[in-house]
Amino acid sequence: MKFFLRCVILALLALGSSACAARNAPAPTALARPVFAPFPLAHPPTFTVTAAPTQIAATPTFFAETQTAAPLMSETPALSPTPPALPNPPVEIAAATPLPPLPEENQNETVNFLLIGSDKRPGGSFRTDTLLVAIVWLNEGQASLISIPRDLWVEIPQVGMQRINTAYQSGEAYGYPGGGAGLLKDTIRANLGIRIDHTALVEFDGFRRIVDTLGGVEVPIACAYTDWRLIDPSYDPNNENNWQLYQVGPGNVFMDGDLALWYARARSKSNDFDRGRRQQEVLRALFAKALQSGTFGKIPQLYGDLSSSIVTDIDIGEALRLAPYALNFTNANLRGYYIRPPYVSSWMTPGGAAVLLPNEEALRQMLTEAATLSTVAVTRKTISIEVQNGSTLAGYDALAAARLNYAGYQTFTSPAARQDYGSSVLVDFTSAQDANSQRAILSALNLYSANVISLPNGSPNAQYQIILGYDYNPCFQPQDLSH
């Protein structure tokens, strides 16, 4: 479930938390812009290996995700049963030469959330294999979601070079100030330069419960996905016969908690990068439902119902303070970013661990964009596009509408007069009839041969209308869309 936290907290995000379990939450951090620091890695690190890496037994791919978490693979000796206390205060992480100042747009006030998904089980080691940062401009109604891969090779303060998904457990085991969340926050700030104001962690069962409590969610799945899934959630995952290949999409798929957990977590037939994409799909769907269903008016009830499902430093007072800002958001407000190639490269450590090294310049540029209020998004969210399905391919209107949301446009769907369009049609109702704007919309949908019809001032409800024909291919990669 490693990922869900993110979903879960979407509601928590700026929209008013779907649920949160506060633990002695400190006073809310003052709003401020994201702070960047330089990357610590200029070249692949060298090591003097003092202990052989822990060996992890091979397991069938279709239930490797369900096994008890394996011991941490490390370039340093394993944690002792009674680890020594870390020095206090922690090592300073801001001593490195700072990056040049960020663009002026970054000085807008933000609140930065870290959403954590964990496979933690009683009595065992665990990792936080889902990490998602949400940088939220509350007043402007804009947010950037940044998926961090679990194998990112980073300098963990007072621990050394490790995968980023080991930081939380190390912080818990060593008694780091602020625990696992504190060490993970410091690790992200030291390596990615992003200040974290609030954290929230959710585990498998908690995520299922959250989705079910919200009544399930409809997820627009643009590209069909097939992977191994338990035939029934109650079946023994260690029995190979209890698994089957399961496919969802393309289409608008209703998901209960179990299906949403599988879709956001499965990776036997894909990889962590694709899993990050699917996790953001689920999170966006939860966000859309929260906006449409009056969730924000139910925060006190939801907080009580779900407080045992999430561990967070956001208390009920902070959740209520954030809720009104949801009115600033539309379905076009979430910008998605993914730390993946070309921002990272695969590398094998001297101990034999396959990890991801940051490609510093490319990654710095991407993170700077993610932390900058987008003027393109500010403009596009004022553009409303009506989407109709002119074919018999069910659900394609919802998929195209969601795709345009990724590109920053507001959308709504309506029935088409007929369903025999061979080619898609773009109707421009604006008085400007700007060819560049037309091309940008068609490019977002990968429609380069669509017919364009000019009807200035022809609709009071939308600036544009897209009627999808049989030439429309719904599958796309969100990272390819311009923000």
C-alpha cells in the first residue's frame, strides 16, 4: 500500500483531510515558500564495505509484495537490537552552499505535505515505499505532486548513503528527533531541498478503510493495466493458487478500497515508476470526489471515523483551518511530477544494491518547476472545455476530460448528438480564435488531424468543445504533458 498515504491525504491536503490521526501535533508551521538546498551527490559515492549486504531470498513476483518486509539492505552494518541514541541536536543539514534563489513566483505562500505509504506490520521491519510530496498554494488553488521512487540513493543524516525508503525506520529505531517522520523530512530537505511542513502515514488496512468510508472512488484509467491479484482479499497470499492475472481499464473504473489498493500498489508486471503514475491517478480521483461530494463539510465526522487509520501531525483544528481553501481548487489544479529517468539513472552499489542516482542538473530543474507557481496553469484553469464522446467506446469522454485536467484545463462532459464520428472535432467558441490555443488542446490529446470548427461566441458554458471520434487513443503518459 505503500502509496496510499498519498491518496489518503489528499483530502488531508488542502482540501480538508479525509482523516488524520494526530500525535501531539506541534503548532502549525508558518506558511513559506519551498526551500531548496544543493544535492549532495556530485559523483557516484565510493565506499569501504565493512559488512556484507543482507541477502534477501527470492520470492515469486506475484506475491513478493505481500511478504513480511525483508531486512534492510545496507552498505553499512545492520541496525543492532538496541541502537545507540543519536547525538542531539541532529547534524546540521543546511550547511551546504545553497542553490541560486528561486524565481520570484516561488515566494508565494505554500504548505508542503509529505504523504507516506508503509508496509509496516506488527513485529517486523518495514519500509516507506510510497513517498509523495504535495506543494500546495492555498490562496492560488494550485498544487504540485512529486512522486519519489523508493530506491533513490540519498545521504540520510547520521546514517549515511541509503535508499530513501529506509529513512523512516532508521529514525524510529535510533530515536532521531521527531522519530521516523523527522529523519525522513530532514533527508528530503538535505537531498531534494524541499521543506516539509506536515507528514501523514497510512498502512494497507488504513487505506482500504479510507476509500470504503468515502464510498469508493471512480478512477479514469487511460491505459489498461494487468497484474497479479489475490482472488479474494481473505485468501492466503503465500499460496500461489490464490492469485490470478487481473486487468482494469481502459475506462472509468469504480474501485472499492481493496481494488484501489491493488491498483496503486501492484508492480509485478510494471515498475516503481509506473506505480507512481497509478498512485497519482488514484489520488486525483479521491481529490475530485472530495470536491464534488461535500466531503469538507464532514471533516469532524471523518476525522473521528478514520483517526486510527492515519498517523499525522495535522490535528482537527488544522484540518478545519485548511478546509475552506478547497473552494480555490478545481479539477485542473493538480500538476504531476515524477522522479524517474531522465532525472535519475540506475546504479549498482559496491554492495550489490540496485539503486537510483540523481542526475543533479535535470532533477534540480524539474523540482524548481514543481516548486514554482505555474503561470500556464493559472491561465489554463480559466479555460473550460466541454468533452463529448462521438464514438461507442464507453468512457472515453471521462478519460479525455481527465487527460485535459493533467494539462491544466477545466473540463466537464456531456452527451454527444451522435456516436459515429470517425475523426475528432474541436469546436472553438472564443472570440479570439487563437490557433496556438487550439493546437495546445489538440496536442494534449495527441490529436493532430482533428477537424477545427470556428463558432465565435457560440456557447455560454465553455470556451471549447471536443467531440471524440474513433481516432482517439486514450492511453498517455502524464509526464509528457506540459504544465
